[in-house]
Amino acid sequence: MPARVEEGKPTPLGATWDGLGVNFALFSVHATKVELCIFSADGTEELERIELPEYTDEVWHGYLPDARPGTVYGYRVYGPYEPHNGHRFNPNKLVIDPYAKNFVGELIWDNILFGYQIGHPDKDLSFDDRDSAKFMPKCQVVDPAFTWGRERKPEVPWEKTIFYETHVKGFTKRHPAVPENLRGTYAGLGHEAVVSYIKSLGVTSVELLPVHFFIDDKYLLDNNLVNYWGYNSIGFFAPDPRYSATNRIEEFKEMVARLHAAGIEVILDVVYNHTPEGNEMGPTMCFKGIDNKTYYKMYHENNRYYVNDTGCGNTVDLSHGRVNQLVLDSLRYWVEEMHVDGFRFDLATILGREMWGFNDNGAFLNSVRQDPVLSRVKLVAEPWDIGLGGYQVGHFSPGWAEWNDRYRDTVREYWKGDQGRLPELASRITGSGDIFYRCGRKPWASVNFITAHDGFCLHDCVSYNEKHNHANGEGNRDGSNDNLSWNHGHEGHTTDEGILRLRERTKRNMLTTLLFSQGTPLLLAGDEFGRTQNGNNNTYCQDNEINWVDWEGITDDGKSLLEFTRRLIWLRQTFPVLRRNRWYTGAFNEEEGVKDATWVTPAGTEMTEETWMDPNARCMGIVFDGRAQATGIKRPGTDVTVLLIVNSHHDVVNFTLPEAVGGAHWQLFVDTNQPQLVKAPVFEFGHTYGVTGRSALMFALRREDADGNEVVRRAVKAVEQIAENPINLEVPEHAGESSLTRKKSLARPAS
């Protein structure tokens, strides 16, 4: 019996269950007819085609009173097939709903997926009339109802935020305390063992590599590889089923709720700049068959060809109002329905591209700034693409944070021992004000990272001079050749104790620099205990042990580094001066008689223009004095004074501890040459401290002021408690029933 169909409504777009039936609405400017295709529950059999009866404001729509959640569907869209004019309609090709909330089945690569005939002499100007339905994933209607209970978003202030970048599957696939059927899934990431570990590490915000429904590239599958990172999204509203143990969107929501209960934010890495439909020779899966000319940027002189500012074959045209709406609707859905806390935007320059180039007041960026929902969440840009003028670090709108690759490069160069890096290092440690200090932007706008998913992990950065990407099947030609890495005298694995000790200290140096710099730190998951990718700096296609965290293989050095990293994080959170929400400028505060930041030489004297310009200078100190804040914004504990010392010389540097107003002693909390340092020794002003070659230190000022001393005492207690209560990495006898937990609870870091 044919399904009953009513006219329905043009809003909202997508398939919407209202408790009585389902409204279907699909936007297309140039289509002439749209058929809704209903499939069996497993998506293998097409049961019925229903022509959507109404067309309102460029939206095709219809209402099925007999449809329910779980209904499986797709679309066939009719219109002109005129590639030269940008039109590629082909109703023989089933297309997915851009607003689909869940998917059934997987894409099966076949020539039938292409709107033209593969091998035809006319290439994409030819036409293929074969039905692609059995090779396509299908959309599924969902019931959005979910009981969040007492769940509350953590709303971590920007100045306290520490991002922890990881992959849903890779983080838990080998986790021994997670039940095997949950490993590599949203449920696995929300498991007590995993949440407990993340919380005890001290990071505040888990940043997940793409989880939107995405496609594995055919050439990768042909070589027994996959698109592991997932930067190939096409379902902007659906959590990818490959990471689900249940194929229920509730599983993702439960993961979020469990992380939120532990005070941990969830940030999504999102890809709205391109789709897997590629260029004119690509397949027809969604947008290309719905309204190709509207969704993608074409060359004006010939609409057959796609603008490729992304390097992925096509570029989504966010300058069009409806395409802009699609992305905004997607973002709001993930915030309001899935309760995520923010987004990191891949190749975000695309989002601000207008006809004449990047515009920080462009349609999309302005829309986000004005949106009452999106303007309140964390927004992070990867501020570059490969188009003309694509490098835009520091040029995004107020309210946005940005990945700062200049921070990464400078820190790597400095600890590698390059000459003349002190002046720029000073700028990077103090929040990169030369880049971001404009329009009222704060230091947190600089997302500081040394490693990320793309490139060497921390262990490999100190173990390899060259990339080793042979497993990717591209003859080691893929991936960056400019890694700014140093193998410390031997390429890759070694048993040389001297090299190993120096590598471990360099890791500690980099982590100390990262976590004691102004701005927002981003830590790559596994770097805290020395995870390796065996020299592969482009692991995008490796869904195996190269990317999966080896929890049971953590070495003694790894455990030591883990506890050292926890100490750094807790110290950062304890000392507000290390994560200040205002810029350090070196300005003198006449009321307090101090500068907010003073750069000092190993002689304990203030740096001069001559010492800054010395290309052989590789050691300096930075005094951050919290008392120099402007009048009226002081809070308890913010007036602590801290001294950082960095030394990339190979030899010991005798450093005279400088005088500081209001005290007479410096208390040592970090010396990367003494990773097991627990008791914080005290040194008088003028003491000559032998700073080990290639090391970093952090002191806090012991003062008469009671408030300042209270923060220092709390820091001492936190360091001692961390040492007494290491994360227990032993696997319980009944793995999956217990968790990796601390032996005792730690005191909270100072607010």
C-alpha cells in the first residue's frame, strides 16, 4: 500500500520526527523534482519512491504521517545535467540528506557511484544511468529525545583551558581496562577507566579528531588503508557509526554526559571546507547531486571546474546563504542536541573566504559572532588553506582562538639549538602578542602546540631527523620534510643511555615550555608518556598500532614523564600568573614598583638590546610578576611572582637568581634535569644556580605577603600529593570491571 504523503513544511530542513509523523525537507535551487526513497531497515532494499509534493522558498518538502524513527531513506533529485553550467543532476544516483542525523550501511566504492561513465571519451560530460542505491549508505530518522538529567556543561574559562587532542578509536582500541566490545567507540571513551585517567591528568577539554560521518577514499581502500583521521566529512549532523558500539546517537550523548560529569569539555574537530565528492571527476553522493552549483565554488569562466583552495578537489561555498545556514545549523545541533562545548575548524580560512579573498567580517564569521548559541562556545580556527592569501594566523575575528604554528616552530627550533631564537621565543612564551594583541583579543587566542595529529608526535620529534612514512604506500614522499626535529645523535630506536637521557630531558623541556607559556596549551594524547609512531609524520591512513595508544607498553621513562606532565599541569592551574587573561607587555606599574614581565640574563640583570641581538645567546630568565596587574582587577592568588629559566646551551650555565620586590627567596618547583624533584628547595636572591645544559626551570617567589605565600604553599602540597599518588597504570585482574585510577584523590588546584 503506498505511503500517505502530505505537503508538510519547508522548515526545519532534514527529516524531523514530531511525535506523529516525519517531515522531510530538502533545499535545492535548481532541481525540478525530488523523490524520497524509503528502504528496508538494513538499507538493502528500496521499498518505495515518494515524490515530495511541495516546493516553497527553494525547499522541497513533504510529510509522512506513517513514518517513524528508524525509517531508512535517501533522495533522488531531478534536474539538468549540464556540467559546463555547473549542473550535475542524475536521479539514478541516490543521494544522502545533508541534514541526516544517523546512517545505516557503508559506502561501497563502485564505478556506478559516478554520475558519468568511467572510461568514456567525454569523461564527466557523459551520463551514467545505472542505479547507485545498493552502493550508498542510507539515512535514518532519529528520535532526539534523551534524558540528560543533572548534566551540566563544564564551561571552563578560556584562561584555564588545556586542550587534549585525541582520536575516539585510537585512544581506547588497546585500553586493557575497557571491555573489548567497547574499545574504539564512543562508549569506550566514556568508560570510567578512560574518564578517570583524563581527569587525573589535569587537562580540561578533550578535542576529538573528526567524528562527523565521513568516507574512506577509494585509493586508500585499494591499498588496504583507510582515512583514519576522518577529514573527509559528508554527514555534518551524524556521529560516525564506525565509532559506535550500538549505532545509536544516544551512545555519543552518554559519552558527553560522562565526560561532563568529570568536568571535562568535549571539543569537535570539524571539516566544513570540502567534501569527499572531489572535483569534476569525483562521485555523486550528496551535494553534487542535490545542487552542485550552489554548494561548491566553481570557476566563473567555466562552471564545469571546481575551485580547489582545500587541496581536496572542491571547496564548499559558504558565501551562499543556504550553505552558510547548513553549517550554522550543524554547529547548533551539536551544541544544543549533543551538548558539545566547542569546535576546532579544519582549514578555517575557507570559512572566511569571499569572492575577493579572506574577510574576517565575512558572512560565516559574522553569523557565528552574532549567533546566541555559537558565540558562547569555544571556537578555534586552523587559520590556513592552500589558496591565495590562505595563511591568516592572527587575523580571525575577536572571539576566536587560533592554532599558532609559529609557536610550534619557534619552540622546536629553540630546543633543537638553533641560533638567534631567544627574541621570538620570548614573544611566544608571553602569548604571541605580536600576532594576537588587537581588537581586545586575549592571550588565550593563541592555541599553543608543539605536536598535533599532523606531524611527529613528541617522542618522534626528539628521535628522528627524517620522516619514515613507508607504511603509507607513497614511497615516503608524503608528509612534511621540514620537521624541525633532532634525533640527538641516532635515528630512531637506540639503547644508548646518554642519548635516551637527553631525549627525555628535551621532552620535559618542550612540555615545560608549552604548559608555562601564556595562551591555550594543546597537548597531543600520548605525548605525556612518550607514545611513538615510529617516525611516521603523516599517519592519516593508519588504522593500526601506529596510531592506537599502547597502554600496556608504557615504559618506566614513560611513567616518569606522565607524572612530570601532571605536575606541570597542576602548577599551571595553581599559579594564575602562568595563565593570565591579560597581556604581559613589560610595562612598569608605578603603584607597585614592578614590571609585569622582566627578561633577565644569566647574570641576573635585565636584558638589553645588545643581549637580545646576540645570536649565540641561548639562555634567559623571565620574571612574571602578578602584582603588576592593572588596579581593580586583582583576585586572590593572582599576585604571585614566578621565574622561568630556559637554557638550550649544551653546557651548564651559572645563573644568578635575580632580586624581586617583596621577597628574598626563590622556591624551585621544576628543574627538567631533576624530573623526580618533589621537595621544593629554597634559594636566596643572588644565589648562583647551575642550570644544566638543555634544561628548563621554574621558581616561585617566597614573600611576606600571606596571600601570595598561601598559593605557593598550595603548590608545594600539590606537587607532594602528585608524587605520592601516581596514576595507577596496572591492569586490574578483572579488566573492564575496574579502572585506571589514582590511589588517593588529589587536592584541587587553586582557582
